[in-house]
Amino acid sequence: MSSINYSEKIPNNVNLVNDRTLQRALEHWQPRFLQWWQEMGPSDFQAADVYLRTAISVDARGWAHYGVTKMPDYRWGIFLADAQPERKIGFGDQMGQPAWQQVPGEYRSTLRRLIVTQGDTEPASVEQQRLLGHTCPSLYDLRNLFQINVEEGRHLWAMVYLLHAYFGRDGREEAEELLARHSGDTDKPRILTTFNEPISDWLSLFCFTYFTDRDGKYQLKSLAESAFDPLSRTCRFMLTEEAHHMFVGETGLGRVVKRTLEVMKEIGSDDSAKVRAAGAIDLPTLQKYLSFWCSSSLDLFGSEISSNSAANFANGLKGRPDETQYEDHVLREKTMALVTPEGEQQVPMLNALNEVMRESYLKDCEIGLKRWNRQIERAGFPFRLTLPSSRFRRTIGTWAGQPVDPQGNLVGKEVYEKSLPGWIPSESDRAFVHSLMQRVIEPGKMAAWIAPPERGINNLPVEYEYVKLH
Ligand code: BYC
């Protein structure tokens, strides 16, 4: 097991001390990162004492330390999962050959692009969530938001390390650019669509961490299969932290459902206007938020038919999540039936891998919905939450711009435009949700629209003062 040296300026388990050039390059980037954090990270909370976990090793039994720290003092570091001795490439045309410890020249620009795209999402999400602290529903939630933010910062470090260590001058320039693009910026936006959407309320945060962080899980798992071993090892460790982000989304949405059902029982009605008047989020509004963020996140898998995905797989750059669960790891012979607006097509499997991933992602998304629907059923209400079809509201791929309803049926353009405000949050839905976003900072207290969590963080009580504001 490799340990992390905390006495160094940049905690790491990559033996930075023996590579002075790399160390200097990263120490040069570090103040820029800190400046970006001050300018674009959580606004107004830099002096707060926050109960945070910090990675201190990559040992599965005890990789995290919990303690109180100010966010700018967080020890962002570079941690790679332990190397697997003599690791072999697990898929594609070079299957069975030794994994690469350096970047092969012919894949340099593609690998760099993949790493930059992954890296770009991390600071983007911090920027998107920048103002949420002002309207936190509790100190417990505020702490979770900040935990996610500092870890996304660490994930940016993870990608910047790869760029600096393996891509020379181009890599250093890309690392600068990762701090220069900003979420929603008209001139220099973030690369992927979802990461330019504003997250201006906590219902959106919970949907984002449920749906978009889950895309993160799938993308990281597929990059963890990469023949480029440093990328694989980096992503394997990032996945450890990612689980908490999805936990925040899943439990956050579950707590919203729980509170709404309590209110519906109290007032003896499922009428949306009455539920809203009683200060809770009515289930049809929750459904619209789910449909919005799920459909946006579906775009993050790319086009259904993609020559990029075929080349990435065949060349060993990016596999399928949990590649070992499949029998065929080369896929030169297989095809897949895809339904496009023009009808069904047989597509070489290699070109359909984005869709393969999107399908398994949607199955994973179903798990939370089943749980919430059981809660609703047990409370005796007929409403059921659903996921939108993967054809709904797409902006990337074969269904992009097609007038499709949430069930996946093509409808007329006019019908689509008229119905859309009933399918995703309308201006007035957003205004209502924003009206509920009042800050609650008394330890243990929750905003009226969300139930308390079942337990606190790291065995502490829910009433613990997770963030001390000064
Ligand atoms: N928006 O063949 P195509 C996370 C571009 S989330 C804008 O369709 P491909 C996190 C694409 O880049 C995980 N552009 O798809 C979550 C390409 O452009 P170029 C992030 C898009 O390449 C929460 C062109 O369209 N990680 O970690 O097979 C908080 C044609 O591409 C979009 C990754 O995404 C879009 N939605 O797959 C914090 C992994 N979709 O290159 C963090 C790295 C496609 O021709 N990225 N395009 O100029 C990838 O593996 C691939 O780039 C994609 C696209 C899966 C995104």
C-alpha cells in the first residue's frame, strides 16, 4: 500500500519529491487553483469551520480522516489507487498486452481530450453550486455541499496531475484552461452541456448529485478500465469519493419525498396548490425536476452512434463500466439494434457503446425511484415518479431536437412546445421552489420542505454543528 506524505506542499502518493520538475510545475499551478477557489468556490464561507473528510491514504479500510477545517486550508492532494502488478489491457484490439505506463504517441491527443473533458466537469460543478450555501436547509446539508465541493476540487487535481505528468507543455496549457473556462460563461463555457446549467436551488442540487454525479460514476468506471494505467488508477480512487456525492442526491430526494408525504397526510390532500401552501414540494413539481436533470444528464453519454466511442474502445482508451462482467471484450463481430427517428437500425456494437452505457445508467437511476415510489404507495397515494425516456429533450445524438414526450413518443412540434412547461420546471415552478429556499442554520433544525436525515455524518448526531459560521 502506498502512503501519502502530508508534510509536502501537495499531499501525494506518487513520489512527487523525486520528480522536481513535475513538483515545481504543480506548485506553480497550486496558487492559481487557490485563487480560482476563492473567486469561484463557495461564496462567503471561506472562513467557516467545516467538518470535512480528507483522503489520507488509498487503503479501503481507512482512507479518510474527519476533522474541522476551513475550506481554503483543505489538503487537496494527488492519490492513485495502488498499482496492480503486471496489469494487462482488458478489452479492445490490444487486449492481453501490458497496460501502458506512458502515453502512446498515436493516442496522445485523444487521451488528453478525454482527461480534459473529465477534468472540466469537476470545477464546473463547484462553480454551479457556488451560491447554494446561502439557502442551506440545515447545517448537515451545508456540510455535505462543502464536502462535495472540496472533493470535486481534488478530482480536478487528479486530472491536472495526469496532464502535467504525462502531456508536457500541452498538458500544462490545458491545466490553465481548466481554470479559465467557467460554467455558463458566454465566451468560455464548460465543455459539456449539463455543466453550464445553473444550480440555483437545493432541489436541483439533489437532482444533480443523483443524476449527474451518477454519470460521473459511469464515466469514471469506464476510464478505470483504460489501458493507460495512471488514468485507470486515478479514476479508481476517485470512485471512492464519488459514492458520497450520489448518497447526498439519493437521500436528499428521499427526504423531500418523505416530508411531502407527511404534509399530504397532515392536510389530507394531494392537491398541488394545497401541498405548496403548506410549504412542501408537491410531487408533480418533483417529477418535473427529475425529468429535467435526468434528460440533461443523458446527453453526457454522447451520441447513440459514435465513431469516437468505437475508436476509444478498440484502442483500449475507454472500456465499459465493469468490463469483466461481459464475455466479449473485442466486439468486432457484434451489432446492436438502435431505434432512431428514421426507424430501427443495426449498428456495429463498437459504435453503439455510448448507448450501452446510457442503458445501464438508466437502470441504476431506477433504483432510487423504486424506493421513493414504495414510500408514496405505503402512504396511500396513487402518484408514481418515473424516469423520462432516453429520447426526451435530447440535444446530443440521433434524437437531438426531436419533439418527443417523456414517454418517448414522437409528437407534433406544436404539441411539444405547448406541453414542455408541464414536463420540466416552468418559470413559476422554479419561482415557487426558490421561495422555499430559506436558510436554516440552527444545529439540528431542518427547513420545512425536507425531512431530517436518518443519521449524521461519521456517527455524529444530526444535531452536531457541522459548520461553524463566524
Ligand atoms: N455536451 O461521438 P460523440 C462527472 C461532443 S460527469 C457537449 O457524440 P463521445 C461529474 C463530444 O465531446 C463525467 N458536447 O460522443 C459529475 C464530441 O466532441 P469532439 C464526465 C458533447 O465522444 C458531477 C462530439 O460531441 N466525464 O465526472 O463518444 C459533478 C461528438 O461526440 C456532449 C466524461 O465525460 C455533451 N453532453 O462521448 C462533477 C468522460 N456529448 O471531441 C463531475 C470523458 C458529446 O468531437 N468524456 N459531446 O470535439 C468522454 O468520454 C466523452 O467525451 C463523452 C462524449 C462521453 C462526453
